Amino acid sequence: MAENEANNPEAVAAPIADQPEGPKFAVQRIYLKDASFESPRSPAVFQGQWQPKINFDIKTKNTKIQDGVFEVVLVLTVEATLDEEPGFIAEVHHAGIFTAKDFEAGELEQLLATVCPTILFPYAREAIDSLVVKGSFPALMLAPINFDALYTQQKLAAQANASGEAPAPGATN
């Protein structure tokens, strides 16, 4: 039978063509949408010992561009404070255009909230690090983020808020 399939490529391809296509996901483009860096206390900030407190904030947003095409923006903000005053503030809006067709509504929501930011994060992390180093501060390598866990926490917190329960420990809104 293997010989017949090898000699007749249509016999192998026919069953595949009859299968339903299913959802499609693709990255069209990844780009830096906005970036800013401030060092409001320079040059005085460079004169003391550098042991800052680092505050980190992350947000995502998505916009439907057309049917099955979405822009997802990952916003990373890092503020280093020294003696309760800002040493630097760096913010990056890294975006991507993604094709996501034929997904159920819940699957699409999760895809845009987890998979897309996971793809964008390494680019945004590198952009933040580059800004910080160009500002003459030590390199800042942000740890990887588990967007699936964040999404799950947010969904649990939203369910708890809707039912009047206290949010789960570690959950963020």
C-alpha cells in the first residue's frame, strides 16, 4: 500500500484537502510604537551610590484593525527611585499586528492577552534595557513574564469581584 501512495501523490493529498481548515494565527509585523526615557535628577543621580528601588508596570491593549487582524500593544514602564526620588523612568510601547481568524471569542481573548504579549515581550525588554544603558545606568534585564498565569489571575479576580468574593492572593486587576 505504501508503494501505491508513493506512486500516486493524489491519494495522499486527498484526505488532507477534505479536512476543515481551523483557526489561523500569524505575526504580520512587530514594531516599536513609542519609547521614552527620563532622568530628572541627572547629573546628581550619578554622584552617589546606585542602589535603586525598581518599580515595574505592565499593560496590554488590543485593537481590531479589520476582520481577523489585530494590533496588540505591550506597555512596559520601569521607574528606578533612589531615596524616594526618581533616578530614571523608561517606558516602551511595543506593538505587533497579528492575524487571528476563526477563533472562538474566548480563545481569541486569551490569544490576544497571552500569546501576543509573550511574542512582544523580548522586543520590549530589549528596548527598555537599551534606553536604560543609553541613559548611562547599569543594564536592566527584566525577568520573563508568564502571561498565561497573569491572564488566569485576572480572570479569577474578575469572577471573584462579580460574585462579591475577595480576590485571590496575588491577583491583579
